[in-house]
Amino acid sequence: MPELDGSYGYGWVVVDPGDGRVAWHDGGNDWSLATVAEFRRRRIMVFWVSRTAGWS
């Protein structure tokens, strides 16, 4: 995830960009990356998986 100001708790980053809270968590290793994000107000959850270890 790009750098965002927010709070961190129990492995989750919680931000409020103005149109509703977003909670996200990421993890990876030297060859992969995964991120899960929940858009609280819209009740949408998204899961990204990449075979690349970084954001571009």
C-alpha cells in the first residue's frame, strides 16, 4: 500500500480518507506480496496477491 497517515493495531492499518474508513494489512517475503483491504462503509473486501515482492 502507498504510504498513508493512519493508526496501526493488531497488524491492521486503519485510515479515513474522508469517504469512509479503510482497514488494510499486508505481508510478503522475498518473492511475493499479499494485501487485504476492507472498505468499511461500502462493506467491500479486496485481496491482492502478487508474485512480485514490491510495489511499483
